[in-house]
Amino acid sequence: MAYEISEIKKIGIGLVGFGILFSFLGIILFFDRGLLALGNIFFLTGVGLLLGWKSMWQLFTKKANIKGSVPFFLGLFLLFVRWPVAGIIMELYGSFVLFSGYGPPIQAFLYQIPFIGWILQYPFQLFGQLRRKRA
């Protein structure tokens, strides 16, 4: 089948999901350092399993991505030395810069999912209809 995913990639998707969940819970629970650190470890391990360790290393060490890698790892360091708010802000900035190139493929994939695609496209369609009515 064309869309078959290997077992390793399934585990990677699960770890990325757990990483996002634990990070979210860590932020909600007043920047709990343990949950945030666990979320980061799960997220990085999941990305490593999804992309492959060599590709992940290249992602973080490529010269074009250094503007995102340095803040991400600086935020991780700040998280481990008990500055969770500053660490999360740095990590979010680094993640945004690192993974912003993956936006269009992720958006195209999400638009193909039946219910989620409709929800994501509907606000933009509604905005376009409102704009046309005003003109």
C-alpha cells in the first residue's frame, strides 16, 4: 500500500504526540519543569525516530537552520537549569524557525482529512465571503 507506515515511524508519531501533550500539561500546570523536560525528551526522540537519526542531526546542524537550532537548545538548557518560562519561550521561537519550512506540506495533508480539513478551510472561506459582501 502507498500510505503504509513502518512500526518505527508509528512509535515516532506516538512519541511526538506524547511530547506535545506533556509539554502542554507542563505549561498548563504553571511551568512544571518535570513535565516540560519529559515532553522535550519525548519530542526529540520521536523526531529522531520519524526522520531518522542522521536526518535529525542534519536538520539541527545545517548552516541554514542554525538560527532555529541555537534558540531551541538554549531553551532546553534554560529549562534544565530551572528557568522554565524563558526556556519555553526560547524553545517555541527555535521550533517555529526550525519547522516553519514544513508548514505547507502539513497544511496540505491536514486539508485532506475529512472533518479536520473542513474545519481548517471553513474560517478562510467565511472570511472570503464576508470580504466579498463588503465590496
